[in-house]
Amino acid sequence: MADNSEANIATADALTLLLHNQHAICAAIEEVIKWLSDNGVGSVAANATAALETLDMNAREITDAIMRIRQP
């Protein structure tokens, strides 16, 4: 099998950038949740919190995948 180390590095780098984007999206959603909660829209805030939990769970899986790809 051919050495795919360069491809693995490029894949891991791309996934890392996507993970950073996901963290930024999470931070933005947290700000919206705070605003919704502060302005009496708790039910919408609860829905946004559920979406945030999904992003967090997926971020952990993406992180694990990046670590596996980066292993020699």
C-alpha cells in the first residue's frame, strides 16, 4: 500500500479547521441562547441548547478521528 502520510496530514488539517469552525458556531449559539433566556424565550433557548449538545457530541467524535489520522 502506498504511503498516504501527506494525504493523512491534509485530511487531519482540514478536519481541524472544520472543528475550529464548529467551536466558533457553538460559541455563537451560546450567545444566542443567553440572549433568548434573558429575553423570556426559554423554550427556544432549550431547543438551541439541544442543538448545541449535538454539536458538542460530534466535536468529540471529530477530535477522536483527527487523533487517529494523525497517529503514525
